[in-house]
Amino acid sequence: MSTVSIQHLSQRIQQMEESATIRMAQMARDLAAQGHDVISLSLGEPDFDTPAHIKEAAKKALDEGYTKYTPVPGLVELRKAIQTKFKRDNGMDFGLNQIVVSNGAKQSIANICLALLDEGDEVVILAPYWVSYSEIVKLAGGVPVLVSADIEQDYKATAEQVAAAITPRTRMLLFSSPCNPTGSVYLKEELHAIAQVVAAHEGIYIVSDEIYEYINFTGNHASIGAFDEVKDRTITVNGFSKGFAMTGWRLGYIGAPEWIADACSKVQGQFTSGATSFGQKAAAHALLSDMSPTYEMQAAFRQRRDMVIELLSQIPGMKVNKPQGAFYIFPDISSYFGKSAADKVINNADDFCEYLLHSAHVAVVTGSAFGADNCYRISYAASEKELREAIRRIAEAVNKLQ
Ligand code: PMP
Ligand code: GLU
């Protein structure tokens, strides 16, 4: 019997980066398994459990026999609940045929990119951007075109910057608000200006990732798809992972023009079929029942945000802004570049994060994974005690840099 194995990975996969958020979370787990006291602020995942009434709804659905395949775009009951939610919270009208439920918003975004992009199509991505956007776009044959905003502009791109990035090959604009990794929230008027830029060009579609909708401290969430100019060319992405603390349930959805929704169902029908049946029943319940647990989580995140800003601001050289949503803070650490501690020189954000992991046992994610080389991301979806201790360790590590 031959023991020779022929290893051949596709170009597509060879060119794909591993998810830095997931890699860092695994490195933290590995270090903890070796007996180190690691605090992981790497993964963007609520530390709360799914609210009890949602879990109860899933158990009931199991008992009622919701254990079979569902229609590919989702149970009618869930799509109706999503339809109601879009109208209630976002002022958007979608027919049931315009809604597709998937195994997480991540899959929703992959469906969209596979449905719309041809080889060489350009996708304008507002940076800092969520780690998976660029890799999903590339996998679908698209070319990411980054429009960058730094901390001085609160990490928010302007309509003028978007206009300057558009070329005859532009097919899509992709961004999140509230934003992962910065926590920035685009205001209604900022979104309107961007909508007008896109509306002036034929054939460009907007993918608006609103998965952090319910973790917004401004009191106002604005959806770009609600503007008349772009309502026929916006795909609104959302999901249950963040607002309902349901990361492990794997449930996301889109509201889109019908022909795009149809194409997404077609892709999904070949890849994974419908999302988990009893999870969908519980998700419908989540959208239509008491949302006070969601708002309690939001209030807790806001408190932690304020604490984290206060503590980080006391560290010399650490530049922070005031994020208005999600559960991330994205400090600029370029003032440390060129400094060193013992034999470790910090030349960039990757070096800084590696230094924090090994010398302070705090896991965070490098800004380079999000298209921002001067920064790093802290997920403050952790207990106040862990956050205080992590920032104490970060301060200690930074103070050693010379
Ligand atoms: N978009 C953003 C901005 C995210 O942070 C996440 C979190 N993983 C996702 C999409 C994907 O979420 P889901 O768990 O629904 O796949
Ligand atoms: N969205 C989260 C994050 O950015 C979860 C991990 C992931 O899916 O990348 O950390």
C-alpha cells in the first residue's frame, strides 16, 4: 500500500488568510491549556447566555417535531417575523420572497458575494473592516478596494472617499455599522450621503451588515437600505449572534431585492440548505417577544465601554476614541512602534499583539487583520473583573517598552 499522499490545495484556498479572530482565540485557548492564566479579549462573542425564553422556544420546537429540513430560505414563520422586524425597527418593507435565512450572517455574506461577483469585480470595503469581508470577496473572485478611515475621523469613511474609490469595475459597497472592529456607528446623514454617491452609479449594490444593530449606544440605528435612492440595490444583513447572544446557534438573514434573494437561495440550496429547524422557531420567537434581555445586555456593554475607555486612556501613548456601538474598542498604538522590551522589538500591531499575548497573557487581535496596521482590537464582551485585570496587564507591558 502506498504511503505517499499528494497534497494539492486550490489556488483559491492557498490565497485565503485564516480568520485572525478565530486564530487568536485558539492561541489563547492553547496557552490556557498549558496552564497559563490567559485573558482572551480576542473573539467577538457576547459573554452572556442566550435568554431563557429563547432556549425554551427551541426546546418546545424540538418536542413538537421541528427536526426536519426547512425550506432553503427559511421557515415562513421566521421570515414573517423578520419581515415584521424590518418594518418595525428599520422602516423597510420586504416581501417574504426577499428574505433568506442562513447559517449565520457570515454565510449570508458569502451567499451574496457568490451570487453577485464575477472575476475581477471590485468591492469597495470601508476600512477598518471585519476580518472575513476581504477573504469572502476574494474567494468569490472579487477584488477588495479599501477605503480607509483612521482614528482622527472616528474610523468612519466619508461619502467623498467612497466616490473617489468607485471605478467602472465597482460592483459592491460592503461595510458594517455599528462596525466591527471599531465600534463606530454611521449616522443617518452620513449614510444618506453615501447612498447618494452609490445611487449616482448604475450597477453598484450595497451590502449593509447590521449585525450589531441592537448594540448601539446612540439610541438610533440607521439602515442605509431605508433610503429611497438605494432601496432597490441594498442587501441588509443581520443575524441573531450578537443582539440575542446566539453565536452558537448559527442564524443570520438578509432582506434583499427578490432576484438577489433568489440567487442567494440557489447558492445555499447547493451548499447547506436551510438553517437548523428548531433554531429558526426560537429565532422567530426572539424577534417577536420581549426584547428586554437584549437591552439589558446593551446597557451592560455600554457600562463596560465607559470603563474600558477610562482605563485605557490612562496608559501613556495609547490613543482611544469613543466607540458608539458593538463591543469593541480599537486603540491606535503607533506611538509604540520602534520601542522594545527585553529582546522584543515592536515594529507593528502584529508584534504588539504577540508581545501582549506572551508577556501579559492577554489575547487581542491585530489591526492588520482588519486593514488597519496601526491599531489593535479589544473585545470588551468580558466581565468587568477580567477587563480590569487585562488592562492592568496591558498597562504594565506597555510601561516596559523603551
Ligand atoms: N458581520 C460582522 C461584522 C461580525 O462581527 C460577525 C461576527 N462573527 C458576523 C458578520 C457573522 O456573524 P454570524 O455569527 O451570524 O455568522
Ligand atoms: N465576529 C466575531 C469576531 O470578529 C466572531 C469571530 C468571527 O466570526 O470572526 O471576533
